[in-house]
Amino acid sequence: MSAPRVPDLPEKTGGPPERTRTDPCHSCHICDEVCPVTPVNADFQGPKSQGPQEWRLRDGGVSVDHSIAACTNCLQCHAACPADVDLMALHTEARAEHVEERGWSLHALRDRLLANYGLLARLGSRVPRLANWAMDNRWLRSLAESVLGITAEREAPEFANETFREWWADRGGPQVESETKRVAYFHGDHANYHQPAVGKSLVRVYEHLGYEVRVPEQRCSGAPMVANGHLEDAERVTRKNVESFDPYIEAGYDVIATCTSCSLTLRETNPREFDVDGVDRLAANTYDAVEYLRMQDELADLELDSAALPDALSYHAPCHARDQGVDGAALPALRAAGVEVAHLGDDCSGMSGTYGWKEERYEDSMAIGEDLFAAAEAVEAEASLTECPTCGMQLEHGTQEETVHPIEVLSTGLDGRRNV
């Protein structure tokens, strides 16, 4: 693994800039106040302690406090810091060091498997019916909980009978060519293996607006690997993604993503952590898919058919969407088309990717999401919108109500058909 971009923070001689910038943390507790974990987990020391305070007080022989594993990586602390302390980097490096120090265990194996979910998904997608049966089997779920600590309380996402990439290949790739309007789609694992309707909707909307859409070879963005402290794995997929997307960027394509955790990782986390040639170029040319259309003033050109749209929807803004300032990009266009959209507030869903799948984190995950569930249930809506697939998973689990990606609703408004 190449050297991380964050200097060795425990070094006290000469203090690097990232270290000295933690000085404002002495009298500030804003990060602790916005943390969703602190109110539900008495063992968690909070982002101030786990980040700048622990780094400043440690020396080379002191281990990272084990409670760093309770951090969800929601990054609300990072976004809220008024002094621009790089809490993202501090916590990322602390989790990685904790993983290295704790050694092997069944829970460590579980975390490695969850971090590298893309590999498991590739295998499951080859036999989707068998994989779906196995994941829905209560006995097998109980066994996974007792052996690995993967909670049996959650309903696993179903594998699609046809992945997005299979559909893309069967249709023959792009149906629109353009010299000026070009995008390369980073679909991520969830849209490919579980929700290909999201990817199909993106293609329909973008091609309707005259964009040439390409779908390069790709791996996971690295988000679950970073969140679980496996930075070597995250660097590996980062290198592959940079190699795959770089030729498209050179040819004038912008990179768009339908998962806000993917876009955050590509835009902010990976260039902070990995000294990979081209990682900054990928970061600078990556956008959230709906936010990109808003930036290009394209949403008003969709001419949505109000008769094809739901009358009322609710909307949950994922933490990683708010961290980037891209949340709710589709709402003005939907409201202009006559859809009543209720914003559910800024509460964290508590799912945080793989976090909510861990048996020892399940209760905390659900406790974090309580206010969001209550807000969703108080609204008369046909479905909930969210840009994050795992937030959607949590909302459905906590409310038993349907969630959809905003791009799916925009696609429906074009011709009244859902991509199923």
C-alpha cells in the first residue's frame, strides 16, 4: 500500500499542518453534537475523541481505542467542523490502524467480506435465484449471524435476474452519440446487481436529453472498504477505476454516479488517501447524476408528464449527499411537475452501508433511524425518494414503505413507464 496522503499524525516533532490544524478542537464540540452514534452508544467516545483529541494525546505505543469501530463513517462531523479539521482523514486512518492492530477473528473476517461485497455480488449474480433463496432462508441467516455476526434481522437485497451491465450489453451500448454531451456512468455494485432499474432510468433520462452514455469497466468505489478500515483493498479498486475511466475523461466524458456514497468516495475520500496517478483527475470530473443535470440546466427540459407521476412523495437526504451539497437536486423539477414532495429532515438513516448489517451494530443502527422512520410514517406519500441505496434499504426495513431513486421518478415522468 502506498503512503496515505495524510502525514503520520502521531509524530509530534515538527507537527505537520494537518496536526496543528487540530488546535481549534480544544474548545469546540460541534462534531460530537452532530454525531448520530454518540446519543445511542455510550461506549463510543465521539468524533472529537476518536479524531483530533486521540491523535494529539497518543504516542507511537498507544493503540487506537476499540470504539472507533462504532463510527458509521457518515462524515457529519467532517461536514460540520467550522475549522476545516480533516476529520475524514483522521477517522479513516484510525480505523485502518485499528484493523491492523486487532488481528484475525470471525468478526474481522466478516468485515473483510462486507468490505469486498462486490466480489460476493459477482458470484451471487451468476445464480440469482439460488442466491436469493439462500439469503432469504431463515436458518442460513441465523447461521451467518451466529458464526460471522451478520444480523439475521435484515432482509437481504434481491439479486436481479439480469444485471445492469448484462442489459447494457444486450441493448448494444449507447444509442446516442454526441461530440459535446458525453458522460461515463459509474453505476456501482448496487445498481448493477440489485437495482438495474436505477441504471436503466439514468440511461433513458440522459439519452432523452441528447447525452452519449458510456459504461466503462469498473470495480466498487471503495466506500465499504474505507468504512471498514481496509485501505489496501480500497487502493486496489481505486487504481482499477482510475485506469478504466481515465481514457474517457481524456476524451471529454464527465463521470456521473447514482449513489452518493460512490460519488463522495471518488471525489473526496480516494484523492485524500491514495497517491495514485490520475486519482485527482477522476475526482475533479465526477458528479452526482441528478446534480449534474441541475448544473447543466437540463432538468427543466425534461417536460415531465404530471399524469404519469405520483401525487405525493417523501424525500430522505443521505448524509453523503449532504456532505457534498448535492441532496435534493431532483425536487424542484418534481414539484414543478405537480408532485408534492415532503422533506423528511436531516436525520441519518443509521444504515451507513455495511454498518447496519453487523449484528452488534443493528440495534444502534435502528435507534439512529428512529426519527427518520417516524417522519416518513407521518407523511402521506406513495414512496420515499433517496439517492443512497442503503439508506433506501434502511427506510424500507424501518417503515415497510417503498423507496425509489429520484432518477427513476424522472424517467417515469418521461413516458409513464417504470424500469423494472
